[in-house]
Amino acid sequence: MTRRTPLFDLHQKLGARIVDFGGWDMPLQYGSQIAEHHAVRRGAGVFDVSHMCVADLKGARVRQFLQSLLANDVGKLKVPGKALYGCMLNETGGVIDDLIVYFLGESGFRAVVNAGTRDGDLVWMRRHAAAFGVDILERTDLAMLAVQGPEARGKAASLLSPPGATSALALEPFFGREIDGWFVARTGYTGEDGFEIMLPAAEAQRVWKALNSAGVTSCGLGARDTLRLEAGMNLYGSDMDERTSPFESGLAWTVALEPRERAFIGRGALEAIRARGPQRKLVGLLLEGRGVLRSHQKVLVPEAGEGEITSGTFSPTLERSIALARVPAAAGASAQVDIRGKLLDARIVRPPFVRHGKALVSPEVI
Amino acid sequence: MSNVPSDLKYTKTHEWLRTLPDGTVEVGITDHAQHALGDLVFVEVPEAGRKLSAGEPFAVVESVKAASDVYSPIAGEVTAGNAALAAEPEAINSDAYGKGWLMRIRPSAGASATLLSPADYEKLIAEEGD
């Protein structure tokens, strides 16, 4: 039995093609996936991300709990509303999940974790929370909408009260705040500006329709995937999992080894990996010619060995195929990809490929 | 609803066939197939002169989501591949039975094919759903 979000009926009415994603019936696309992609790069789009798990963490020692649970350090979160992206690791340094935590001030922290991993995440978090006396409350009463694109904040703010709109538009990147009964955060997964809005489930359909009326395009998981890949953002389960460390996943920037005295789960394993040097790295690939890179295609790196594509697609913005691939650490600037038995040239690049509507890899050198 | 023109023949694997006045056969993928694939972004068509047997993959169509082989419904020799699709793969989405044709093939002498009538093809896609 698949699960459904509070917006499921509306997705069907809007003509969405529904697919199973991590055990959830979710909209893949409403019409053209590429048109939805461009709507987010050029205007504004809205995604139903209510399948993600919102959990509120409370208790006197909640900060210490998160400092032991995450490879990034919530000690960096000093101002209420500030968010932090990081990984939850196992003892061998593998990634159990990636998540965002928001510091809510006196009332604790709020974590947002992936849909496909939510059950395992909650078990893991609760197991370790006990020692810190931390309560974990899953917020199944909330829906979550991601409103993304250069026009997203303005259009979303138009649904708020005048003081609420002023407050929302004043949010700095990677900050969230309670506004008019919603939690509005300036975060996202597209490489564009925008908000992620957590709101009572009963309001979700009304708000979605109001966003549509304000000119915000309904967007499905298909466009969400091409947008995040252009933005160089990892997808859990494809680009990293429990067998890969953050160092091999392009996520070294999310690992806080300072202060040295902070003990977190997986720290010992990460220090050992760092001491001997990671054997593999996650890179961006840009296909030189025509064709489409897909996950699990083999990547051949001259004099360095073999790797594998972890996520691949056609980039609607670049009109080229792009990918993330895990390759030997010694890989240089070029590689070949085995596409149905043909070896095609690809350029190794540093993600992101696109940010704020602009290509970061210039077409003339492609 | 998928568009199934009444003047064409179909296959179980979602190709359509149109017999042209010169006896060659034009082949493409159906409206139902393009809809299932989503936005097409890359198409590989065969060169003229390539010999195909019935059931052999002759083209690859790739959408944002996935790559799919397209199978020749009949044995014969390719007389043309639709080279215009290299620059405009989305023609398959917008005009599956017209500008979206994939190849023209001259059937071998005595070649036969198991084809579906429009009514039978409509029945097939109704059973498959969506």
C-alpha cells in the first residue's frame, strides 16, 4: 500500500501522472516535464514535498544530541531560524541520510529528512535520542510545499498577510520563521531562490490552487530531479548511501571536524578515510556529443580506472546531457562513458552546472 | 486519450506503420508511446541501406526519463532515417504520426508481419491503462 500526501486528490484533478516514489504516490509531471523545469528557472513552480519527513526535536540537551548525531555541527546554529544541511552517518562513516535542521530557538530544532529513509531514520534517531532525553515528534499534521524560481518568493508572499509578507521577504538565505501559522524557509533543492513552506495539511490544497492562480506552475518529481541535478545537488540513494562516505560524495563541505573534541557518530571512520585519502570522488560529467547519460553507466578514466554514473539526465537548461559520477580520486579533466556499448567522450566538471538560471559551464567550450 | 489514426497499422510494441505509394513503409512510435515516454530529448535513427530483420531494434528514443529501443515490425532494407529528429526530437511528442516518423523501409520480398488494426491497438492500450 503506497502512501499519499494531503495533495494527492488535487494532483489527480490537475492531470498529473502518478508514480511510486519511495513508497509514496507522487506526481511525476502534470504535462511537459521540460516546461515545468523551465518554469522554475525562469518564473516560479510549486512542488509537493509533503512526503518528506518533518520531525521536531525537543529536550534540554537537544543541541548536544544533534552534535553527536550529525557530521555537520549544529553548534554553528546560533541565531533562531538558521538552517544547516548535513549528513547522519553510521559507525563506518556511510551516509544514513542527508537532512536539513532548523534551529527554532527555545522550542528546539526541526529536522527534514528524505521520504524513502524516514522510517529507518526515525528508528536511528530515537535510539540515540534516549540517552539525551530528547523527544522526537513526527509532524504528520503538516504538508510541505517547495515554491521555487526567481519569481517564487514574491508570488508566495502575496498569499500572506501584509506584515507576514514583509517578514517572509526579509528572510535571509537558509533561514526559516513561523509566519501566519506557517513555517516559511528560504531553502530549496533546485538551485533557484524560493521558499519551502510547512503548513497545516488541511490548508495545502487551497494554498496550491492560490499559488497556481498567482502564476506558479505545478511541477512534479521529474522536473525536481533535472533541476537538482543541474544544481549539482545529491539525491540520497543514488549519489550516496550507507556504503559511501561524505568525502566520496562531494559532501566534504558538510563535515565539521573542528572542534576536534566534538564526538559524532562516524567521526573515527571519517578521520581514518581522510588520513589515507579517499579513493573515489563524486564529480560532474558533461557529455561532449549527443546522447543521454544514465545512472549505472560505466565511466572510463584514462590511467585512473573505472567509475560509475550515479545520476544522469538531459539538462533542459544546457540542452546537453549531464551527470554525477563516482570516479577514482586521480581522475583528471576527461573521461569516456559506455552508453549501450559505445564509448562517448565526457568532460569532468565541478558541479553545479546551473545556478540561478545561469549556465556555469560555457556552451562554447562544450 | 491517445490518438490512434484509422488509416495506419500498429504493433504490440507501440510502433505504427504507413504504406507509402512507392511500396515502402514508414514507421514511427505511437502517440500512446510518446506520451508514456514523456519529453523526448535524443533520437538515434538508422542509416539508409541498413538491413533489418523483423523484431530487430532499429532506433533508440530517449526521453528525460529513460531510453527505449524501437523494433522493426518487418524485415527489409532501410530507405531513409528521419535525420531531422536529431535537431528536433520533440517532433515525436508533438506530431508522432507525421514529422515524428523514424524510418522508411522497403520490405523484403515475401516478408510478413504480425500487425494490429487500429481497433485492436486501441484495445491493447486500454488494457495497459493510462
